[in-house]
Amino acid sequence: MTVVRTRFAPSPTGYLHLGGARTALYSWAYARHFGGTFVLRIEDTDVERSTPEAVQAIIEGMQWLGLSHDEGPFYQMQRMDRYREVLAQMLEAGTAYHCYSSKEEVDAMRERFTAAGEKPRYDGTWRPEPGKTLPVVPAEREPVVRFKNPLDGDVTWDDVVKGTITISNKELDDLVIARPGGVPTYNFCVAVDDWDMQITHVLRGDDHVNNTPRQINILRAIGAPLPQYGHLPMILDHEGKKLSKRTSAVSVMDYPAKGILPEAMLNYLARLGWSHGDDEIFSMEQFCAWFNTDHLTSSAAQFDLEKLAWLNNRYIKQADNTRLAALARPLMEAQGARFDGAPDLAAALALMKDRTNTVNELADAAMLFYRAPQPDAALMTQHLTDAVKPALAQFAERCATVEWTREALAAMIKEVLAANTIKMPVLAMPLRLLLTGQLQTPAIDAVLVLLGRELVLSRLNAAV
């Protein structure tokens, strides 16, 4: 069997968007499934729009997701000599030719075809044919290089997502493969790169379907083997529209700031166009073991932030508490958290994480342990009544000597309740307010253990 070689080949004109991340994930997983090679290639020939910052953003996004490449990153702008070599070979072989038509002349050709009700295209003025006399070369005009596309027949490929696709060569005009000055263009560079890098499988967005027949014809012209293609459907927003900055966070690196864990994002992206029975939650090891192209869907997927949050909650519950503490601490410090003499942060997060969907929510929830309580005055009036004050005083007194475990504290609370003939909420509510400033907390005995004897007594004695 041919060794599988896949690639992710983004253009560095912006961030790593969700669709690109899914493409990278599928290409990475396919290579991992078959013990193959995953190549990272930066397609930076759009020199006006490509930036070093965008390259860095793409690499950072891949690193955050943990999608490590085996080869690369390769940069197209560093491969110009190779492209010029292939261009020269094609010109010599007659599969490409110099075209001296000006932009204005080409625009006029396209307008004529449009006016005649035909598809706008280049009319082949400079295309060499047997017996054809070419125009006189204009003085001081640099030519482009055009690919001599077949005039007849079809381009057909078995797309692993969309099925068999056929496009007539009559739909394809002679593509410019090098600009004036010899700078090669996108489709030509992609074909040469896929050939040189021995790419066997190309998974990419279905916005590339129109590029595929052009690349297939170029690969055939240079005698290169064809990869197997698969074109993934779009990812839509909650309104069923194309993802955009206006309606969604479309950059992968927006999500760490939202408190999403990378394993949750990977799991979520994996299910946006692929399935394995009814499995919703799985590791990347499982995904790579299961993943092939048989269960890729050809219909568009809808990005659901609520579903991602639900999935993130499951991964937060499983996450190591020390790791969560490293993520949450900077967020809490920004809110004025004080950690000196406070409970262990990892232990606090362990207590709070079941009820939060993001690391940000978790950090917010844990703040009750790391700042002085500031209970609402109206709630204090409502819950700190004269009827409960004797019980609170007794509770505070017994806190000085009770064994500081959940079991011992729970037993002591029951004794205080019985001695004062009150129910649990009557005591627990003012305790929560006095100790944390909030009415909603985990179980009061768990809160007491986490705060510790010294801090509990300090806060109670300051209030009662």
C-alpha cells in the first residue's frame, strides 16, 4: 500500500479559522490512522496579503490544538527556483506558453463572451497551435505564462466526500500560471508542491472544488501522479449562514480566551462533518483509530456554541486540577484575587468545576474563596436574623475545636441545628453569606474544609 501523505496548506492572510482547523484535524488524523506523514505547507505567494503575523497565528493555532506536523512548515516563496524550473520545462514541452495580452484586452475578451451569453474566458489569442500565426509581440510588455489546458474532454475524479465529480474542459480556459516577471500563481504552485511532496490525499474545503480540475490537468501535464481528493462542506453559523466575524468567533485562537480547552475543541470539530456511530465524546487517540473518509458527510455542518460549551464542561470535569489552576490563576489575578493564606487553588477548582462550562466561568466561580466576602445588605438582613445568631455563635465556638474534616463538620452542624431547633437552610444561608458573600455555593461542609479553620474563624468573628 502507498504510504499515506497528507497536507494542511493554509494561506497566511489571517488567523487560523475554524474551517481550516477542521481541515487540519482531518488531514492529521488520516495520516495518523494509516501511520503516514502529515505535512504543513504555507501557501504565501499572495505577497500583498500574506504576513508574518498571520503565519505565526496559524502555527500558534496548530500548537494550541496539538496538531503536530511531521514535515515542514514549507513556504512557497522559498521554492521559487523549483517553480521556475518546472515552468521552463512546460514551456519547452509546449504545455505552457507566453501570453502578451494586456489586462484590458483580456477584460474585453471576457465581456464579449458574456455579451454572447457564454462563460467569460480568455480566447486563446496567444495559444500556439499547428499552422496558427501568432500576433506580433508588443514592445516592452512582459508576458504572463498560461497553461495550455486541453480543449476537449472532461476532468473526472472520485471525491471521497462528494462522490464522482466531472467538469468539462470547455469550462476551463488557459489559466495564468505565472504573472509578469515570472512569479507563479496559486494553482500551479499547489500542483508542483503536491507532486514534489508526494501528497497522496488532499482534504480541503469545498470552496476548492473549482481549483481541482485545473490542478489535475497541470499534474497530468507534468507527468505527476494524482492525489485522492476530498472536499469538505462549509461550517455554518447558528443562523445557517457562512461563519463570519460579525456573527461568530471564527478564529481558533479566540477560544482559549473564552475558556475552551483544546481537547474539547478538537472533539467538537471532529464531529462537524464526521461521525462514529453515536459516539459524542472521545479522545484523539480514539479519533485517529476510527477516522477514515467513509463517514465524512457531504452536507454543511452548523457550529453550535452551546454544544461546544456542553462538551467543554465534560472535559473540564476530567481535567487535571493543577492544569486548570494554571489556566484560571491569571484570570483570577486580573479580578483582584488574593492567594496568600487562601485555600489551595487546585482544590478549590476541583470543588467548583462540575458546575461550570468554561475555564472563565470556573475562575469566576472560585473567586468566592479568594476575596473578602461582601454580602448584599438586603440578603444579610433577610438571613442573619436574631433567631439564628445564637446558633451562629455556638457554631463559631465549636469551630475552634472540632476535627476539621467534612464528616466531623457535618456532624457538628447537625448538633448545632438540633440544639437550636432550626433547619439546615436557616443556618447554612447566613453562613454562606458570611464566609463567601454568596448564597449559592457547594455543600457548606465542603466549603468549610476548603477555607480552613483559621479563615473561617476570622470571617465569622469579624461578622458575628
